[in-house]
Amino acid sequence: MQLIQYETVSAQRRVGVVDADRVGTIADTASVRELALAAIRAGHGLAAEAEARGMADGFDSLSELLTAGRVLPPLDHEDPSHSLITGTGLTHTGSADTRNAMHQAGQANPDPDKLTDSMKVFNWGLEGGRPAPGQPGVQPEWFYKGDGRIAVRPGGEIPAPDFGRDLGEEPEIVGLYVVADDGTPWRIGYALGNETSDHITERQNYLYLAHSKLRYCSFGPVLLTGELPQAIEGTSRIWRDGAVLWEKPFVSGEAHMCHSLENLEYHHFKYRQFLGAGDVHMHFFGTATLSFADGVATRAGDTFEIESPLFGPPLRNTVGADRASLVPGGVRVLG
């Protein structure tokens, strides 16, 4: 089942079930979070909860909703501070090559035979990232992006901070979660994601990874319920002035990963601060495909496009102009 969140012409929130380009609206439902929590409390799945609520009359067109900019991220919280956006890196086979080259490039005299810390972490994942079910494996690289205020709706503009040195796309699969009343995390589905990062900042030193990840992101348009296929194929593109500037296939799914999804989920939700009842989590699972690795530098007006047939319509977002940030000395003192 594919779900979306969208707004009516009068800005009323709705949840829709997607069938090709047709969107059927679930009656009396304003958010996927609401739908998911009700399903958990009732002891059944999302499809059963949607069926129990019934469908409103008529259908909308998904393509028309996207063109009108009325599609929201497929999961959110009415209080953005209760939406946590995080991710894991060095999870895909091949993902360490670009990172290793970036970090060696930042060294005055790189030794090609010496493993960088990134390559060490990647190798740990190869060796211990896929434990037996129910067993903890080696922990992956982990990073924090922000709360719900950094989530840009599908079709929206991704702001570039004025202090940034790069705004590069990262085509990924995002796990979407709701924490139940008893503190149990529930995975409710997956979405396509664009986990934008500042790769030039990261290349300076791997300790700057945390800074490089504090950027806006986008995911959607649809939420895919059920289990994720072992292998996923898609295409990542950058459009400039009406033409494709860069294009490359990407793969994901456990068949292309050195960590199991269960292991990534365990090492995120093992922290009790991530188990607040009613909170939602969007967790990026990583990628091995970056335009930055091919020498692409994006600029304002470029459009990112990430697509995979499994997830319906592509995720598109435009690079925004530089947004002014806090100036040095801008912090006030309250005496």
C-alpha cells in the first residue's frame, strides 16, 4: 500500500491511498501518524485501519497534487520538535570508496596503503553488520540532521546556507517510524529520500561530518508499507536549465548493504531518548551514489530528481538561493 499526506485547496490536511495516479482519501484522517497510532492501539495494520475508517467520496490526481505543491512529507508530527531526522553512513557496498578518497585528498601526503577511519568503519560493517536475527551486530556510523523543521515537502525548495560550501544530493531509502504509547518503535514504511550534505566541508576532515549533515532534506512523495525488497534500483538526476546535467543509477536494499536493516534500527532505537511516546523518526539508510564524486557542483535553480519504480512518482526538489545565517557576534546576552 502507498500512502501520502496532502493538503486540500483550503489547506486542510488529508491522508490518501495511492493507486497509480489516483488518490483515494481516508475518511476523517488528518495524518499518517494518527492512522498508525490508531492501528497499533487496535492491534492491526495500516491497511486494516484504513479499511475500518472507510474512504471519502471521489478521487484526486497525484500528479495534479504534486504540480500544485500540495503534497506533504509522508510522515510528520504536529510539533516538529517531536520529529527526529537521522541517518547512517557507510552502509552500502561501494559507499566507502568515495569517502575514503575524500578523506585521503584532505591529507598532505596520503598513504594509499593506510586505511582511513572511514574504511575501518566500513570494514567493520562488512564483518559484523549482518548478525543473526535478534542479535546485535557492529554499530554503524550514525548522524543527526535535525527535527521536522528541516523536512522540505516534495517539489519544494531546499535552502542552501550562506556558510555552506556544497549542497549535494544523496539518494537514499528512508525508514519511517512511530513510537507507540508504551515506548515501542514501529516501522510503518519507507520512502525515497534526498539526504543533502555538504561534501566539501566533510572532505576537509572526517570530524566535520556532523557539520556537513546539518542540512535540509526531503523524502516522499509516497510512503510504502510492508517489507522492503532485498534489491532496489533507481536513478538519481540533476537538471539544470531544462536539461539533464548529471544522471546515474543507484541501488539499495539489503542485497547491496553491509548492514541489515534490523541492525541499523537496533543501533538507533537502543537509545532511550529516541523512545518518546508519539514521536516520529525518519532514518536515512545511506547511499553509494553521489554526483559530487563525479565533480558536480550544484547551484541555485538546479533540480534534484530521485526515482525508483517501487515508490511511484519521483522525488523532486529545487536548490534554493543562499539563505542568510547568524552573523558572528549575533548571540545576545541577557543580563
